Amino acid sequence: MIGIGNLNYDIIMLVDRFPEFHEKVNAKEAHFGLGGAAANTITWLASFGLKTGYIGAVGRDEIGEAHLSFFRRMGVDTGGIRVVDAPSGVAVAMVHGDDKRIVKYPGANLFKEIDPDYLGRARHVHLSSNPIETIEKAINLADERGITTSLDIGEAPLRREVEERVDYLMMNEDEYRRKFGSLDPFLSRAKNLVITLNGGGALIRDSQGNVQEIRGLSAKVVDSTGAGDAFDAGIIYGALHGWSLADSARLGMLLAYLTVQKVGARSAVVSLDEVKRLARELGMNLPFENGPARNVREQKP
């Protein structure tokens, strides 16, 4: 499968309170590391042993080289990542409890380009943190080639002609309310819909019209950065293995539960065997025995 999205360098600071106007405060903890929503999702899936690739852009700088080196170590194909003459993207976050303030500099991310031949190698494409033009092009190309898609829409507008073609649409509760006016899951025309709820849990509607609320796992939130990306990884892993949407969402909950207990988007990433062990410890009956992914080509991401 292939991810499409930003590649950022994350600077995350945990504070006791946010600074007032012209005030400086000391952070009680700081984390520096690689990020980008779809890239975080791909990192989880690569750690699970799936064949993965990525479409994005980085600068000719140390941050860009770090992204490429990290993905190569994880076994992620980097053939779709452009190296351009612009600074790599940066995201700076201040975190206080459940509240988070973020400033992003897109930099090289503005220069990502979709190569139809590269995208055509995938059986599944996941998009997050992209302009609407990139989303439309990727969804249309995937639809023409019979490639399944997942979309974490984020702040981008959602057009009906795109929404109807998406196999798995992921949104948080606030995003869904802003776009549709309520939490009615039948207002969306996506084939499968996943709405993560404030305070934990998710509301899902599958392609047969079945609606279910999945309860979250209780955890002390240290940093929520990357929790939604981890959740997306669970949905995609389950989808590629033929799981029900409900079981996929439960796996997503587990990965998000692990993520919020660490500082940084990728600090909690572990192997599939470790996730299986933790699932057993928590009494989660997930169908890992379903075998290898059905939608992943043996020699292509």
C-alpha cells in the first residue's frame, strides 16, 4: 500500500500552561522527531510487515535525509518521494493536557507530485494532510485502477464526487459536525465511515449500512500527537486482512491507546507480535489469525 501526505519534523513541548502575550514559559518535557500524518500511519503498517511506499516531498537538508533514511530502515519504498530545493516541512506543537496548539511550515510538502505509474503499483492508497487537488487526483486515479482508498480528510474541504469514491473515510467528531452539521453517519456518502469521538471511542458505519459505536480504551493522555494516525493504521490493517469494520476500529483504538501514552507520533510504534500480546492482555478478541493481507501484492507496495 502507498501513503500520500506531508513529511514534517515535529517539535513537541509539554507545558504546564500556555504562554500569555509576549510571555515565555519553560517546557517540562520536549520531543523532537519525524512526523506527518500519513507518514505516521505508514510507519505503523511497515512495522507490521506490510509492503509500503510513500508519495511526498522533502528538502535537500538534514531533515529530508532523515526522512528517507528512516523509511528505508523501516522497509518503506521511497520511490515516490521528491527531493526539492525548499526547506523540509516543520511542525511545532505545545501540549497542555488534552489541549494542543500547532504551528506548521509546509515547505517542501507543497511540491509533492503524484506519479500515476507509482500509485498504480498499490492495492490500497491512504491520504492524509493534503490539499484538495492532490486528494482529487489520487482518488480519481485509484478509482480508475480499482485501487481501494482511505482518506483522513482533516482540514481539507470534502467534495461529494470525491467522498462517494472513498472506500474508508476517517474524520474526527468536530470535523464531521463542521462538514455535515450533525453526527448522523448517513449524511456521508463514503462507502465506509469512521468518526472518532471526543473523549474516546468511534462511531462507524460500514458499507452495508450497519452503525455501531466502538468504545475507547481508558488511558492517561500524555500527548495525543499521532493518535489519529495510529487509529487509521488499525483501520487499514484490518481492511487489508478482510476484518469487519468494527474489529478494524478496535485495533485502531488499541494503537491510539498506545500512542497517547508516549510523547511524539512514533514513539509508541511496536511490532505486530507486541500488538498481539497487548491485545491478549487487554482481553481484546481481534482476528489476527486471518492470515496474510489479501490486498497486498507480493512484490509491490
